[in-house]
Amino acid sequence: MEKKAIVFDSGTLINLSMNGLLDILRELKKIFNGKFLITEDVKYETFGRPVKIKKFELGALRIKQLIDDKILEMLSSFNISHQEIEAEIRRFLDISNKTFYARNEYIRLIDRGEASCLAVSKILSERGIKNVISIDERTTRMLGEKPENLHRLLESKLHTKIEANRNNYKFFKDFKFIRSSELLYIAYKKRLINLKNGEVLDALLFAAKFKGCAISYEEIQEMKRM
């Protein structure tokens, strides 16, 4: 059994799909020596729901092909039961969505897809399996990496004072995250991108940004210097 995994949120897969870069996952899988995992919630968000919408049907079918080819694998490959994952999903939804409070109600931070990724990551870590969550959405990453910054960001966006239950921060502090931009950076550095002319890395990083990856202009410039 492989001892490491990447747990994919729907946003990363949709980003790569919209940029015509899903097949990069096939090449990355060859050099990763671990599993690429998705949850049932992420499968529904990237295939089950969009395959019924003509605008998104092709992308959904391409993601399903990655599942059929076992590039993306379901949780059964790590013997994670439905009951186990459901209990953790409910726990993460409850904790995350009762962390910040404003205007007489709690602020909803994450949905089932993100919660399922957190749940799987936690279960894998408890089993001694190294893993990262591939997620482009900023809120979940900030909740894990810089919850105080998320607190300030929410106050700025909502233009109101927000109360924080800081005791909840500890539930999110041990997660590791990677964005589609970092996956594309690795693919570029490993010469897995079949483009030769022009500023290829610049194009890849901005393509990821403009399709929803939360990466700043400053981060892009820093990655290009690395």
C-alpha cells in the first residue's frame, strides 16, 4: 500500500478541466508514487451534477474517464468506510461553520465537498499516511493555515465586527494544502508540459488564477523566480 496521497477537492479538478489540463494528472501520477483520491461528494460535484448540464458535460466525462482509469481513486482503495467518512464530515461542517459569528448568526465557511476532503485527510493522517489536500478555494486553506487572517478578511468583506471561537482553530491546524497552481508548477519543472514557445510557466499560473485558483500576482512572480 502506498503511504502517501493527494486528496482532490472539486475546485482543482474543475480548474484543470476548464484550462484543458486534466491530462497533466496522468503524468503527475506516474512520478508521485502515491494515490490521487476523491470523495463521493467531490465525484458528485465534478461528474454527477455537471454531466447533466450540456455546458459542463464534456468536462464531467473527462473527469469520469480519470476515475475509470484509476488515475483518481475512490476512498475504498484505502478501506475508508461510508460511516467513518460521514461522521467526520458532519464534525467538520459543525465545527467550521460555528467558528465565526456576526449579525446574530454563524457564518457558513465550507460545504460538504471541502469538509469531505478535510475528513479524509484526517483519517489518512491518523493511519500514518502522508497526505495533502489539493484545493484552490481560499477560505478552507486560510482556516487551516492562517485563521486570524481569515477573521480579518471576513470583517473586511462583510464590513462588520465578527466574533471568533478561537478554540476551533486547533481542529484545522495540521492540514497541508496544495493548489492547482503548485501542481502546474511541478508539472512544468518536471517537463511534463508539452509547450515550448513563450512564457509557458507564466501562462500556466495565470490560467489557474483566472479559472478560480486563489493565488496573488505577487505569488506568481515569486514562483517564476524559483
